[in-house]
Amino acid sequence: MTIKPLTDKVVIKKLQAEETTKSGIVLASASQEKPQVAEIIAVGPGGVVDGNEIKMQVTVGQKVIIRDYAGTTVKLEGEEYIVVRQDDILAIVE
């Protein structure tokens, strides 16, 4: 089963938080930062949203930085995805 987003929606999967610091200290799960970097899994076609033409600027496979608490979390076949609007994506990680 796949997820196909509509209009200006993007399906992302958050990347795992670092479990150790650069100096090698292992972090407890409570002290790990909530990751804001995610990989794009699927992209909607764009189109007219609220009377404005939306052109999609992201593509599948890119790593992006998203807003805190953005989107709707969906569990599908044991995997957790987040559906966000393109506006909730702050930057592309290169």
C-alpha cells in the first residue's frame, strides 16, 4: 500500500535522532533532540490552493527541515509517516 498526497501535500519520514554525541557519550532517549530533518517519500502534484497556483519545489528523496509539530502523523504497515503542507518545509538539506 502506498500513500499518494494531494495538491500541496508532502509525505515525509523523520530521520532517527543521534544516539551518541560527537565525543561518544550515549544519550538516553529522553535527552535526545526531536529530529526536524526528514526524508521526502511522496510529493503531491501541486495545483490551485485557496485561489493561488502552487508549484511543488521539492522532490522524492530529498532531505528537508520541517517546522516543529507540523503535519498529521499516519501509521501504515508498521511505519510512521507525516503528511505536511509544502509551506511547513523550511529548507532543503544538501
